[in-house]
Amino acid sequence: MPWGQRYGALVNLSSDKGLPLHSVIDMKRSNLQIRGFSKLTKEAKITWLTEQHLSDPPAGQALIASYNHLDAGVQKRHDEFIENTLANYFLPLGVAPNFRINDQVYTIPMAIEESSVVAAAAKSAQFWMDRGGFTSTVVSSTKVGHIHFTFSGDAHALTALVARIQPELLAATESITANMRARGGGILSVQLKDRREAMEEYFQLEVRFETRDSMGANFINSCLEEMAKVLRLEAATDAGTATGDLEVVMCILSNYTPECIVRSEVRCAVNDLDDGSGVDVHEFARKFQRAVRIAEVEPYRAATHNKGIMNGIDAVVLATGNDFRAVEAACHTYASRDGQYRSLTHCSVENGEFRFWIEIPLSLGTVGGLTKLHPMVQLALEVLGNPGAHELMGIVAASGLAQNFAALRALTTTGIQKGHMKMHLLNILNQLDATDAEKAELTAFFADKVPHHADVVAAFCSLRGIPVPSAEGVHS
Ligand code: MEV
């Protein structure tokens, strides 16, 4: 029985010994503590994991083995990205072609599991291809990091100290910043921030950086840690500050990058919004703008609206080997910068012109990190023409905007389920282990219908001539 089916939708869960499967697993779970796990070989880790956690260890081991790369060297590299690697975890890598951005056409790689995302991006890209495409502009690319510390002494003395030791702070990072400075980046400013209004004795050294084509997290953190050593030492020996205690709590970059901003925009005459589907373009523009406005004023809607934007953004960020958690953190913080969580996109309809734009913080790299290590990341970057970080920021922002355009267009016209479920139909059919012939027949059957899960299961069972399973065995 295939592994997917073993725990799949239509299977009655029980063990060989007649005990309910969950009892067997519960018995095993009583002894799940292990010391020195990270020191075990990969094989030993897999053996322990499958024997302790799974009902059928050999099947689990075979499944894990099947997810290893054929080339042992490539697999070893993947193994070494993280600790305790067992195998690889596949996500589909798709492409959305026909993205016209700043008058250049891109085929955008997207790594994502959600069925409708790539199709939606491609559809929007095609739509805007004929209407001038996307215009992306990097507004700024400054990143920031902090030495968070407490100081119990005289704040004036601390201010004087930080002003005096600026050369020493920079000198301490010389060897780390040399390459970056050669590439036109480095440290832009070092500023003392008095945050005692927020927390007792709390100060920061806020350091601003330009990191060129690298995302710069390691670079920033290394600089901060070297500077913190100088701060500690100088504060202890300076006559003005030595009377108080200075404790460095931590040194870390901020993933909130409100000075690392990209904007992407589409615009066209309202009359040109006609896509041949017969919708009234003025009605469409008005309703679309209203939908964006709702996400600007209503956090419940803003969360879903922005989630759809992140569908487009994360998929490209992931395919290009960037840190999607950092991007998520920055975008959501930016979305709530005035105290309320709001839409990341905006729309205007004025003087017969429709404009739709996104403005987001994006801290991305096209050198360093995974870019040289992960062969598929290298491929994705090559497909994009090996962009620098600024160009990639523009591409990613356009992808987020395209995604939001597709979602809002569907939501305000046909409803989201029509397109969404159409793409999801294949997932349902795969869950049911439909053959290619059955998939073709059922896809044709649902061509003009919304394929709700229960209807697909019923149609599938009727095609096979088997009874429809009881509702509790069926996943939605
Ligand atoms: C689903 O992943 C994303 C949407 O919900 C986004 C939206 O509602 O705007 C369709």
C-alpha cells in the first residue's frame, strides 16, 4: 500500500495486532527522550526516529530514503544546511512567465504548494503585459541593527562617550566591512537611542547598514558584536560612564526594514481593464478599489488580503533562496506601522485612470546565503537573468502585486472558489488515487462547475462504481 494511502483519506486506521493504531503509537511515545541525537549518524537518526515514532519503520525509512538527492554530493550539501537532516522536503517549483517589469520580460520562478498561486500570478502577468506592465522602484535599501543595552549611569556621559568612540566602533569592524566597503556598502551611521520611556535603563546603539547585493544578516550581526565589545570596554574605563553599570543584553539585526523599501505599480485607463469577459470596467474598477479600501480599514480583511500578497512574495523569495520568514516579519510589521494592521496594496481610480500599487520592505540577497549552495536557487536566479538585490526586490514586489490583483479580481467578480477549486481539483483527485484517465474525465466533468470536495468524491465513486465513503474518512 503506498505511504500516502496508509495514512490517507479513505483508509481505516488499525494496527496488525488488532490494537487501534493510536494506542501503539502512544505506547512508543512513552519513551521519546533521547540524549546526543545530533551526534548520531544520519542513518542512526532515521532508524531511531522511524522505530520510535512510526507504525511501520521500514516503510518510513524507504520513504525518507526516496526523498534523497541522487547525487550524494548534492545531498551532503543539503544535509549540511541544517542540523539533524533526514532527507529533503519537496515543494513544487513552478514558473509564471510573461511578467513585464520595467520594460523587461521575466519568467518568475515560484516555490509553493498552494495550487492556484502560480496560475494566478501568470494570469495577472499576462493581463498587465498588454497594459504597460509593472513599474518597480527601489525607494531605499538601508538595513538596521541594534546593540540593546541597559545603562544605570549618567545619560549625558553616555551620549558623550558614544560620540567620542565612533572611530573605535568603526575600527573594530574594519576587517569585517572591508569587502562590503569595496562593493560600495558598509556602515552608514551609529546612533545612540535613549529608550528609557519604553523600559527602565534601556538604550540602543542603532547602526544603519548598506549591504548591496547581500541580505547581510551575518554581516550586520558580526559588526554589532564587535562594536559591543568596544562599547563595553570603553564604558567601563570612561570617567563619565564608569560610575554606572552598562550591560549589553543582545546584538542583532532588525528584520523590520522600513528604510529598505520597494514599490511596484500597474496603471491603465479604466476602459483598458476590459479583458473580454464582459464585465463592466467602470463597475469593476469601483468595486476593486472598494475591496482594497476595505483591507486598508479592516484588519480582519487586511490579514487575508496581505496573506494573498505573501503567496506571491514568499514563493519567489523561497525559490531564490531568500529568507521568507524575515520578509514576512518585515511586511507584517510595516502593515501595522501606524498602529493598525492594514493593506500593503493601494488603489486609486481618478480621471479615468486605474492605478494599483504595493509598497513593502524587502530585504533580499542575490549573493551569499544559499545562492551559491543550492543548485535550484542558482537555476532560479539564472532564469531571472542573475539580478542584483534591487532588481530582485522589484521582481518580488511585482509578484506580490500580481497575486493580489488576481485575488481581488476573482473576489469582486466570479468569487474565489471557481478558480481556486479548479486548481484544487487535481489535489482531491490525487488524494483519491485517481488514474490519469479518471482525472481527465472528472476535470472535463467539472469544467463548468465549482468542484466542491464532496461533489468530487461522489463523482469519482460513481465513475469507479464504488460506494461513497462515510463523511468522517474524507478530508476537505
Ligand atoms: C488564498 O491563499 C489567498 C486569498 O484568500 C487572498 C485574498 O483573499 O485576497 C485568495
